[in-house]
Amino acid sequence: MDERKIIFSGIQPSGEMTIGNYLGAMRNWVKLQEEYNAYYCIVDMHAITVPKEPAYLRKKSIELLATYLACGIDPEINTLFIQSHVSAHAELAWVLSCMAYMGELNRMTQFKDKSKKNETSISSGLFTYPVLMAADILLYQTDLVPVGDDQKQHLELARDIASRFNNKYSETFKVPDPYIPKVGARIMSLQEPGSKMSKSDENENSYILMLDKPDVIKRKIKRAVTDSLGTVKYSDEQLGIKNLMTIYSSFSGENIESIEQKYEGSGYGQFKNDLTEVIVEGLRPIREKFDNLMKNKDYLENIYMLGANKAEAVARKTLRKVYKKVGFIPRKFK
Ligand code: TYM
């Protein structure tokens, strides 16, 4: 019997991965994998809440799996799988959507932000998406969900739905806790440091991709917004520099005070040069491993095939319990 606590987390294969995805999520998954029994999912069903070209979605899904592996997520000790391969996710989402309130979903800030961008054709999937996310998590009796800061509200909702279900039908779901890193939970845009770094930003200078080449990283850091104060200080008066220091600290492991000391009196030029170096060296092994993995599609296919089998067995067990508790007649087989 596996005594380890359970982790579930996922990322949408909806575009290129930024260093926000890495520092806020993936990197912590690697740290936690030794201690926990982890399910790391490619949430393709979430990705179609906004329109996606089918071939693009397929490509990004495989690339995301390769990215997980390239970061150091070990397929031998974790379960890596594609959400749409385990139909229990959609099935539980339906039951939970009958327990979630419209008012709760209306309060989700991510929905408000995303729907503002495309006001005429917002899918109802985008609105109910946090319910699918709750289903993802609750199917595995998850203890811990490692995510960036922007997913906190969705996780709160998952906890509320789990408790509501448990109160109504008796203990069924584990109520999960968030795991949000102290540093790196909210990497900000390099161009508008008041907003989150996002893969869907139209300005490509606002983000650094995990697979960006060194010269591209150099250019983006050079263009990153700073201020006229000229001091490398971690302060809310200097949001641009504060964000760059967070990135520096996350990649190098150096703490903020020691970074402040190191660059005392030296201006932004040297700091930006060193930061570029730290990011380039941090991402280099990931890019190299990624390129190799993408040459071996059979290997990747084998991983997501085995992952789906393992995930399915666990998810079905929870779903069966849920169906029984809400009053569905168990299916009989002849
Ligand atoms: P997604 O795909 O938008 O992002 C994946 C992960 O990356 C983190 N992240 C960031 N962290 C720090 N700074 C940033 N700028 C930044 N941008 C993104 C996110 O917080 C997230 O951890 N709904 C989820 C996917 C999901 C999920 C789940 C997560 C679906 N089901 C179940 C956990 C558990 C999402 O859209 O993440």
C-alpha cells in the first residue's frame, strides 16, 4: 500500500510555456516528486475553453509532456497523463457542476479577465472551467496542489465544492491544500510589471519562454521595463526591478538580500547582464533535453499510455463512489 500523500496538478497545452509556468509550477513539481505520489496532467480539455486549432493542440500537448520530462519530472515515479484520456474527469465535472453555484463562478477573477478580451463569443466552458478543475483534483483524493498564485481562487472553489459534497452525501472527497511557492508564485510581465507574465500576451517582449534561445532572452531582458531610480532594490516603488530580482533569485537560489548587496551602487546594466546569464544557464539543460525527447515520439507515447491506465484506475474508484452517493443505479454487466 502506497502511504505517500497525493499531489495533483496540471497545465494547459495552450501555447508556449513561460518562465512563469516553470517557476510557479513545474519546478516545484520536481522538488515534490520524491516525497509524494504525484499525478501531473496535461489538461487538454481545459485548453479548448478558448478556440484551438486541432493540429496545434495535438502538437502542444506532446510538447508539454516533453517539457515536463525535460524539467526533471520522472515518469517512473509519477503518473503523467493527458486529461481527455481519462473520461472520469468530464463525468465528475458534470456532477460537480450541479453542486457549484452560479454566484461562485461569477466571482472568478480569471473568468472576468479572460471574458473581457473576447466579449462576443465566450464559451460556457470558460465559465464552468473551475468545476472541471475541481473534478481533476478531487478524483485523485489529492492532499496537495502545487500551483502559482493565479490559481488560488480556483483551488478555494474546489475546496468549497468538496466540503459541500461531503456534508451533503457523507465523506467522499479529501479537501486539498494549495502549495504556492514563497518565491516565484507570481512572475510579472517584463513590459507591464503590474500584470502577470502570460503566454497569451500579445507583446512577446513581455515574457520569456522556457525554450527561448540565449540571444532572445538577452534581448528581452535588455528591453525589460525598469525605472529611473537606478538602484537594485526589492521595493513596491520599483515593480520592474522587483520582478527581475524575483526571477534572479528563483533561478540562482540566491536570496533577495544578497542580490541587493551584490549590486549595491552598480546600476542596472550589470544586473541585467548577470540575470540573462542566470536564466540562460537555468534553461539550457531543459532546452537540450526537450530537443532530444521530441525526437523520440514512441517513448512519449508510451509514457502517456501507461499514465492514462494508472490514472483511470484511481479516478474510476472515486467516480463510482460519487455516482452511488448521488443516487445513480450502478450499471450491471451481462
Ligand atoms: P495554466 O495552464 O494557466 O498555468 C499552469 C501553471 O503555471 C502557473 N503560472 C504562473 N506562476 C507564476 N507566475 C506566472 N506568471 C504564472 N503563469 C502561470 C499557474 O499558476 C499554474 O500553476 N487551471 C490551470 C490548470 C489546471 C489545474 C488543474 C491546475 C487544470 N486543472 C488541477 C492544478 C490542478 C491553469 O489554467 O493553469
